Amino acid sequence: MTIADVVALDVVARGEPEVLSDCRWADEIRWVHVGDVADLSALLRGGELLLTTGAPLRRAPKSYLRGLADAGALGVVVELGASLRSVPASVAATARNLNLALVVLHQPIKFVEVTETVHRRIVAEQYDEVAFDRRVHEVFTELSMKRASVPGIVDAAARMLDEPVVLEDLTHQALAVSASGRAAAALLEDWERRSRLVPPGGDEQWVVTSVGPRTEEWGRLIVPSRPADTARARRVLERASAALALHRMIERDRSGLHQQAQSGLIDDIVRGRITDDAEAAARAHALGLRKAARYLPVTVRVDRTSDDTDPVATQRRNVELLDTVAHTVNAAGHTALFAIRRDGEIGAVLSLSSGRAGTEEKALTALGDVVGQRIRQAHGVAAVVAVGPPGGDVVDAVGGLAEAAHVAEVAIGMGPSTHGRSYFRASDVRLRGLLSLLREDPRVQSFAETELRALLTSPDTAQPSNLTVLREFLAASGNKAALAQRLHISRPSLYKRLAAIERTLGVDLDDAESMTSLHVALLVHDGRRAAPSVVGSAI
């Protein structure tokens, strides 16, 4: 409570207070003390408001007031009566010179009611502050123990303060924001410029706390509005900052905070936690995605057949792959949101550079070539780039990642036939794409087994195998001369091999329907053998 708050109390108002000096009027008082002793300096600790009947002021007003000022008292409330009927103007002037508040009461009041009321308020407020600080400590300690996510820590701070909270990096890109929907979109509008105008310690409108050890700060935690209680807001942000710094230390070897934020945004959209286009766009642009008329869902998939079961090694390998893709895209002048979707697969929402000459197709071709080249150089594996249907907003583009992932999965299973292609769309995988979607269907599997069972179960020691001869025969559209040349065998030998295959399967290889059925069965068979297994999940 301040001196102004005390004077405004009903119990004090009944004494008809008159303010002779309003010094220290807005200062918070530590306690209220009652006494008529001439020298109270030994009884005071500073910050008190004194209630008196005025006897000391009548005898030696200047020395009395000077003693109170030296002891750190904030002011005096004097009840006029038998001891003191009025306060001379010189006494009021002395109080102002000593920076003391001076109030006189023209009617008697019960000082005990004043002290009870004020002390009850002070103790209650102190207890409330202690309880609040304890709750803050418990909440963030529990979040740290549970290794909560960065958005989880930011959301906890926002709930405690009932205010929006934003975490940004040193380039003023918003990594996490507690608001949602249209509120988040409005909050993040022109965020980088607005944030740069705010000094490191905040200003009258924003409360700002650095995140990270001193001299090694890596971000700022911000309440971008004037909170109801600035002191509380600062304490909460400081505790949240400590939790974020601890989280950063734990997660340092896994992936960068900025990348976690991008992955988290994509995952929130995929899982339906964010459906508002404006909010998704605001968050994406705050994370560095350039505004564009349309965005492209892109999947980069590598040809990985590792049997490594160590999840830490797998995660590190995928983070390195993501870094390669992200650096390559950014170096080409484009921007994107990136996420590890599963082992060996990177999903991205791409905004092509508008300043690059040429069409979208040329830009994708150039990007696909350089991505494949960099992955081969850095990781020693082949890769394919697949592009899904473009979206007019970020939410639609994220939705197209499923199709892009499917196209990439089919393309990587096509083996050498993918060589020379910069990127794939759904139209490039055609029948293989359809069969890839249906390969888990028992009816499709049964069809393939029925068509090929006799050939798969019969002894076959020839080189190349009958299955390989059949596959190449169908790929050559039945052109036997071209097939003999490709397999480096004579035509008579090839004719005998094809006749043996016909007898084994009981079909006529010159019949168009038989060729189609066998071709589909082989695509199903080969697709299931080449299908990659899902090892990880979105970060």
C-alpha cells in the first residue's frame, strides 16, 4: 500500500484528513507505527508511516521531523486535539523540505482500526506474493523435470500472467508464441521491425527478459503489452527463461531451437491444432518463410537401407540430412519451413524466390539438381525430390506434404529409373504410385501372389533369373530383339527362356492382357520389397 492508499481508507476518511505535504505520496509503506515518543529513530527501520496525536510536534517540531526523516520514515499522520490544535505552516514547510508526507486529521479516529486494516492488507499481499512465487517455482521446475517443449514453457508463462508471451531469437524471428488464431496473427504482424525498436531491457509497453547465460544470450522472452503487474511479469519471464535455457542445454545435441519451432508448426498444422490460415501464415513468416502467392509442399527422400537400431544415431543422421537440405535451399535464394517426417525423409513448405529468373519448373529443376548433388556429397546416398500440389496458403501447402511424401516413396523405389530426374510430381509415378497406395491391400497382394507364385516357387538357377527376364521383357514392351541385346544373350536362348516362363506361368506372353496383369503383379511384388519402413516420427 502507498500513503495515498492509507489516506483513502474509510477509517482515515472519517477523520477528515488534510494533506499538508504530499511528498512520498506514491511510495509503498512497509508498516504503520503508532507513537507519541519524542524520538522514535531507534524504533524505526525505514518505510514506516507514523500515526500520532501530535505531542512531539508541539514541543520540537523540526527536530522531531528531522529524526523521522533520518530514520527512513515516509510520513506522519497527525490527529489534532488537546495535544495539538493546529499545525503551523512552518511545520508543513519543514516536512516538505525533509521529503516527508504530512497529513492532519480534524476528527478523532481509532488508530488501532487503521493499523489493523493496513497490516492485514500488507500481510495478505505479502502472502499472496510468496504463494505466487512458490507456484511459479513449482510449475517451471515440473516442466523442466518433464522436459517440456519450448512452446509448452512459453504457454505456461502466458497462462500465469494471462498475457501473450513471445520467444524470439537474436534475429527477432518468433520461435514460439502463446496466442492463437487471429490474436497470434495480429500480434506477429510486422514483428521483426517492432521488436527491433524495443531495447534489451524492455520499455514502458513491453516487458523483456534475455534467454541464455550472461554474455551467451540466444533469445528474448517478451510480454508485448503493458501487463497488470510488471514486477510479477518480470519474475515469471525470468523463471521461464531459466527453464528455456535448461531445455536448450538438454536438446543442444539434437537439433536447433529454430528448427524445432519450424517442425512444431508443421506438426501442429498436420494434427489439426492450428487450422486458422492467418495464424499459420503469421507464425510461418515469423519463422522466416517469405510471403508468396503460393507455397509448394516438397519432400526429400534418401535411399537408406541402414539397419541401425540406435535411435540417437538415427536422430543425429536425420538432423544432419535436414541441415544439408535447409542450407541448400537457403543458399539457392529460397525460403522454407523444414521438418523431419521420418527416417530419411525431410518435408518442407517452400517459397520460391521471386527474384530468380525463369519459370517455377526451371527453379525446381535447378533446386532438385543441387539438392541431390549435395546429399550425395555429404551423405553418400542417392536422393529424390518430390513436389506436391501447390497451396495458396500455408495450411493447404502443409496438407500437400502427404502426397509429396507418397510420390517420393514411390520414386525412391523405382531405383535406376529415377536417374537424371531433378524432381517428381504425382504424374511422374503414375501406375507405380497407384500400386504403392494399394500395396497393403490383401486383395492386391493376393493378386500378385496368384500371378507370380509358380515362377517364384520354381527352382531357378539361370543367370539372369527367369523373374529378371520377365521383368525386362515387360519393361521392353515385348520387344525381344531389344531384350536380347539388353541381357547380352542370343535370341534363340532368349526364346527358350520365354517359352519356359510361359509354361511355368501358364500364360501367353504375346497376349496384351497377360502382359498387363504380369506387369502389375511385378510392380506390386517389387514395390513391397523396396518399401521403406517408418522408423521415426515428426519432431
